[in-house]
Amino acid sequence: GAVAPATEMGRARVRRLRREVVLDFRESIREIAPLYEELRRENALARGASHALEVIAKQGLSSIALPERMGVCNWQQRGLFSDAALEAYFVTLGGYVPSRPQALGEGTVGMELVGNALHGFLAVDRTTLTASQRKDLANGLLVRWNVESSVDADAVLSAGDALRGWVESKWPGAKWHREWPLRMKLKSGSTLRGTADLVLETSAGYVVIDHKSFPSGRDKAIEKAASYAGQVLAYAEAIRTATGKPVIGCFIHLPVVGLVVPVAEPAAPQSQVVLSRGRN
């Protein structure tokens, strides 16, 4: 009579043990399966990469037809941006300070951004550019500096045309050096470093031109331009020292008001030149 109950208890323990083993096994599978799948994928990737490298080594890179097999986009590094647009962007990038765009009437910040756009355009405007390329370049710079609603691209083009017309009328055939880096050791021991916006090379010597944009009227702009005379004359001295050739003229170009202000020694008289806004 005692054997049957003992046997039933043994069976119950076996069934319970089997259920626990099955549950533990299933739990282990759930934990191990993701690791297994990951290892399986990595192993497949490794085998595929190894095979691809063998094919490339024997037949060359074009033999695996990677874009067609993977469906990736073909990247075209040419034609997305013109060389002039990239050059203009990098010229202005050094002076970029993130800030909220302001209307030109709010203060100097808006005009500084306009000046950056103008400076970038004048730095790369060349006769080799077509009319559409120049227009795209001007529009792109105005958009990058968030001033497209304040200044029209045609005004930027007109400023470039006026500058070129003035230069050609005074020094026809001059060689244009834009963004010319300068460095000179001063007698005081310090070093002068700067970048001349535009240096014209003529048979008689060099002409130094610095672009400035001021948020003021004509008279105030001319007055403020005089405060930069020292900078322009220092550039001229550096060019004379480096080249051994004379500097026959120094000017501050004010594209916003359409003027060129000559910079001379303090004792020399100065008179402004009005730039024509007509298109060449």
C-alpha cells in the first residue's frame, strides 16, 4: 500500500523537473539566439568581404559592380558647385559669426553681413564667368549670409561691374591679385600679417584696394574710410618691401555707396571717385 503513493510522488517530481528543464532551456535559447544571429551575420559578412577582396585583387575594383549590387547612389563630385562659388564661400567663411539676421536699418550687424557677401563676390568675380554664373554666385552668397531679402543680386553684380570699369579705365590690362596674403617684419620686432583684398599689378607698379562696407551715408562712409588708411598704407609698405617695386596708388573701395576713396600720406590731398553703376 505504501509503494503506490511513493511511486506517484516520484513521477510528480520527474514531471516538475522536466518542466523546469524545458523552461530553463527555452530561456537560454531566448538569450543565446540573438547572439547567435549576430555572429552568423558577422561571419557571413566576413566571408563575403573576404571573397570580394579576392575578386578585387585578381580582377580589379570594377569587377564587383558595387553600385549596381548594393543600390547605392553614384556621387558626382564635379558639377555640384562651381569653383568660383566654393572659393567665394571659403573667403567669407573665416569672418562668419553666427547671429540673428537683422534688417539694414536696425544697426551694423545687417550691413556687416551684406559686406561679407559683397566681399566674397568681389573676391572671385572674374571675366571668365558667364552672366548666369555671376548671377548664381551673387544669389548664393546673399542666401548664405541671410541678406537676400535686403540686397538684390543685380546690385551685387553692378558693384562688381563698376569696380572693373573703373580699374580698366585707369589701369587697362592690369593683373588682378585677389585676397593676397601679406606678412612683414616690422622695425619694432612685431610681425604684420594681413590679406589685401585686391592688388593690381601694372607695368608702373602696384595698386592696393581694400573693400569696406559701412551702414551710413556717403559723407560718413568717406569719413570712416579714412580710419583705415593706416592699414592700407601698411599693406603697401609690405608689398614694396617684398617686391622691390613701387606702389603707385592705395584706395578704399566703398561698394555700398559706389565710391573709391584714395589713401595718401597725411599731407597729400584726397578726392573721391564716383563709380558708375552701369553694366559692362
